[in-house]
Amino acid sequence: MSAQELDLRDYFQIIRKRLWMIVSIVVVVCLLAGIYSLYIKKPVYEASTKIIVNQTPTQAVGTQLDLNQINTNIQLINTYKEIIKTPAILDVVAKDYPQFNTTAEELLKTVNVSSVNNTQVMTLVVRDNSYQRAAEIVNAISLVFKQEIPSLFSVENVSILNEAKVNPPVKPGPVEPNVVLNLAIAFILSLMIGLGIAFLLEYMDDTIKTEADIEKYLGLSTIAMITRLGQEEIKHTETQAQTLSRKAGELDHVTAAK
């Protein structure tokens, strides 16, 4: 049965015929995704700080804002975003904060720096399996960055707007795993897999099963049909045959000729 010969009703019939297989695949995959998300995947927490690239002390004395300097600071943000993730900053963090027991390469995998267009604010984000550790690391990176920038650029135009709270009143929830999102992805993928297997099995099945198949593929009418009987039907038929046989052998059905 080729795909070109199928109409919409055929697709629904294929799905209906293998519905239990499709449902089973969806249930099993979603169950595995839920177990992985809730019991196997370690939770990941996120802590962040905000850093502003502002005017230098000499420029702050003036009564008017220097628009060119502001634009320069905005353009510097892209450079600063890359500097934060270099050994010039992360090596210092790893050295000055041995309690983290980590390296610059490991820190790099947990750090993400972003900024909003046309603003002088950067957001520094660190992810870790412990929220307290993530907050301590992001605060340390922000502080080291602020301290090292003057020696790198001979300018002091970086300030920390806010630090991450190491012990917040309400502990933030993990950002990963996202159970709802994982289940949604698992549902969609498993449904696609189930439908794909169902149509593949139907495509590979070239047997003729019904009278409609004979007329459709061979163009012939059905003259007779042999029915497949189940075990109960076979027993019922044998019982009827034995009953008829006993009746045929009874004397009531025999007449003597004179």
C-alpha cells in the first residue's frame, strides 16, 4: 500500500487500527521523561548580578551628560562581555576564591553574560546545582571584574548595581529541569514516533485482508469467503455436529420397511 493511494479516511483507519500501540509508546516515553526530570536529573539553580558601564569620575563632575561617552560605554559592553569570560578574570576568581574548588575552564561553562540593546547594563548569570554556590560565584566574578578593568583599560567606569543574595528569604526554585517542558517535548516526540511506526508497519504490510482490498487492488469481485473461526466457535461447531450425529443414530429416526 503506497502513500499515494491513501486518502484521509485510510489514515484515520491506520491510526485507529494501531491506536493502542501509539498510546502505549506515548505513555511509556512520557513516564520515562517524568522519572528522569523528577528523580534523575539534578536541579540547576541560577543567580545573577547587574553591572553598569557608567561615566568615569572625571566626567561625572560635569553638569551635562556626554552623549558620545555614553555611546562609547554602550559599545564597550560587547568588549566587556567577552573579557568577563577570559582567563584574565576567571583565573583571578579561581585563585582568589579557593573555596570554590574550581578552575577557569569550569567557571566558563557556568557563566553567561547578556545585555539589553542601547543600555549600559550587563547581566551576569551563573548556574550551579546549589543556589548558594551560584550566588557566591557570580558575586565573586562581578567583584573581580570591577577590580581588574582599571588595570586592563586604564579607566574606572564599571559599577555593580546589585549583587546576588546568597541567603534570600525565599529560596529560588531550580531553573532546570523544566518538568512541564520536558513532558511536552516527550509527548510530541513519542506521538510522532508512534505514528511513524504505525504508518511504516502499514506500508510494509502487503497482505490482502478484506473484500474491499480484493476489489480495490485486484479489480475482482468476491465469490466466496472462508471465515477464520476462533476456539469458542470451533468448540460450538463441534458440539452441534456431535448433537446432529447422535440424533441421526437414534431409533426414532429409523423406519422399518414391510
